[in-house]
Amino acid sequence: MNQKFYKRFFTIKESYRILFDAMRTMKYMSRAKRKEELSTELIEKVMLTVTEINGCEVCSVFHNRVAEKEGIKEEDIQMLFVANVEEIPQDEAPAILFARGYATSSGKPSENSWKSLIQSYGESKAKGILGTVRTIMMGNSFGIAWGALTNRIKGKPVKGSSLWYEISMLVSFIFFIPVASVHSLLAGLFNKPIITFQTQEAAV
């Protein structure tokens, strides 16, 4: 597949929200995997789907290697990006479609897509998929900056990026981790919802 990288650059504000969301729900991915509700194969397919939409070169290289080690065939990976959902295996389609919608809406999926995911898999597995999507969104948001900086060092600066952007994103990540950790802990203690949805106006 002729992939296009660096399709989007997240702002520092967006990256904090993405990190916070990931910290709130990564545990569900781990729990679902431990309970064998989520296979490593499905996790990698979901992550590759999100990575393709955001265009993170670093994440794409890493997760394609993991997929290869897991025995996922190249044609199965290609299937993740087809427009016709009927070509995606039926048991994986709801997860892949949710991942697509989440990534393209910048983390604000429709309420119907979330309800459909729960209906397809049950709440526990759906939360595991949400955690998976958010974990790779976090990886993408900072991985894009890291990849761009690496390319700059190699003398191949990425169009649309800048040295200031790359450094500020990576430095902010270090400072954001403890803040987002406390923030997510407090959100859990106060039973804040783990997901919010796009408004009807935004969905139109």
C-alpha cells in the first residue's frame, strides 16, 4: 500500500485531551485482552486503521512489524482501508468502523456509533476497543511530531511541520503525563463519563 504520512498535526491542546482520554481508558484494553475478549490481532488491526487515518509514520512502521509477527497477512491489512465495509470480516467490521469514525472525528464519535459498538460486542469488549483506539490516538499525536523531528535530523523536513512544533509537542508530552494522570484519576473518582459525543450540528 502506498501510504501517505503526516496527514494531520495535532495541536498541544488536542494532544492533552487525547492523552487524558487514553489514560482514562487504556485499562479497559488491558482488561479485555486479559479476559480474552480482545485478541492481539484485532488490537493491531484497530491501531493500524487509526494510524492510517492520522498518517503517523512511526506508528505505522512499528505496528506493521507487530502485525507481521502476529501472522496477519498483508491482504488482511489492506482490507482495513477499503471503502466497502462488506469486504471487512463481519466479526471485525464494527470495531474497524468505530475506529475510523473516532479518528476522523478527532475523538468525538456519534452516540449511535458507540451504542452500535456495545450492541455488537457487549459493554466490556466495546470499552476495550475504545481504550485501544485512544491508546493509538495518543501514540499518533506525539509520534507524528517525533517522526517529523527524526526526518528533519536526516535532512528531510516534513511539509507542514516546523522545528518549534516538533520540540514543543515532545516536551509538552513529558509535562502532560503527571498532570493527565491526576486529571484522569479525579475524573474517575467523580464518575465523569468516559466518552462524549459530537453534537448533532457537528454530525451534519
